[in-house]
Amino acid sequence: MAANISRIKINASKQKVWDTLTKAEFVKLWQYGSKLQTTWEVGSSIRFVTEWEDKIFEQWGTVLEFTPTEKLRYSLFAPRPELEDRPENYFEMIYTLSSDNEQTLLEITQEDKRPNAVQESEQGEENPILQMLKQIAETN
């Protein structure tokens, strides 16, 4: 299993970071224009729909944990030609927020048990997606 971790400190309250992670209008800004579809109820579906170069890409899964301003966890299936939509081909996304003085520390973990999962080095400030997420949380 690969457990890829990203961490970033954000100059915003946990509530603002939480909103950036869970509100569709903000997710769209840092997730490549993805339209988020979910009720955030544990056990409910979650779907990301992205249009790119006149093609539609979708990822879907299930909300597994939703503890406001603390922790968010969901499973996700990212279709590829060689993968069937089966439980063993899903990965989990886990977002954990904690306070660090006046900042919020966001830790994102992708737990991946899929075939050919790649273990990557920890990421942080240099990651452009995290930079965008940070910018949105700090300015909204």
C-alpha cells in the first residue's frame, strides 16, 4: 500500500480551510475545475466531474467520515482502461485539520491499495494544488 502525504500550514481558521475543502464553489477553484457532487453524509456518494479539452472525466466514491473542521475521509475510484469499478480499485482520501498557533495545519493522505500504487515523497509548499488551496482559504 502507498500512503502519500501532503502537509501545508495555512494562515486561516480551521473553518475557512474546512469550507475550502468541502464547499463546491471552492473545490472547483483548486481541483482543476471539478464539480463536486455530494451531501457529505457518511455513506453517501461523492463525485467529481471535470471537463477538459471537450472531454468529461469523473471520479466517484463514498463519504466515509465527516467531522466538521477536524477530519474528512472518502473512498474514490479514478477510472482507467485497465481497472474495473471494484472495491479493491478504490483509494481513500483523508483530510485532517489541526490548529498550530494562528494557523491551520492541513494534512492530506492518499491511501492507495490499487495495483501499481506508487509511494511518493511527502509534499508541501512546493505543490501547486496545495498552493492554490492555501491561497483560496487565506483570501475567502
